[in-house]
Amino acid sequence: MPYLPPLHTTEEDVAYFRERVIPQDAVWLAERNGIVGFSAFREEWLDHLYVDPAHQRTGIGSALLEIAMKEHPVLNLWVFQKNTAAIRFYERHGFVVVEKTDGNGNEEREPDALYRRVARTS
């Protein structure tokens, strides 16, 4: 996402995932001759979903999201408002916008939106 400012070094990102994400989230990897995507989720929250741009629109993101949705009937996530491709993706999967912000609450200072999906019960 070229519109985001560089806020952390690679070492800081690695430490964050090692110390925060991996201990608190279920983390799933997608592999095709190497890691091409991942998701990280916990009770009611999809914290991360990433697919390498060369492998987007191949079903990897949907497969990773399906795992999280099966585990948790309610999922929330934050997405930057400029990330229109991700917004379309989440809306196709049943997420609806709950709140939009001006970005003051995130470290990137980029307008974002809270989305939620509640699984339908039969």
C-alpha cells in the first residue's frame, strides 16, 4: 500500500509478529512454492489478511478468510478507506461497514473503516 508511511523497520515488524501476533492469534499460511499469504485472527477479530499481489484473485484470500469465518461467527476488521480492492473483497464475503474514521485513531493517520460480519444461523 504505497499511500502508507513507513513507520517501522523490518526488525520492528518481525518483533511485533513474534511478540504480539503469534502468541494471541491463530495464524494460517498459504503456500505455493513458498509463503504467498497469511491470516491472523482471534475471537471476533481478523487482525491480518495478506496475499502477495502476484497471487491475488486466485482464491487464496477467500480460503484464508473462510478458515477465520468458520472459527468465529462474528468477525470484525479494520481496513483503510483507500484500500478499495480489500473493501470490495470483504463486502463480497458478507462484511458490512460499521464505522468510518478520519484516521486519528491509527498510527498511519489514514482514514479507515470498521467492518463486521455476523454468520447467518439457520
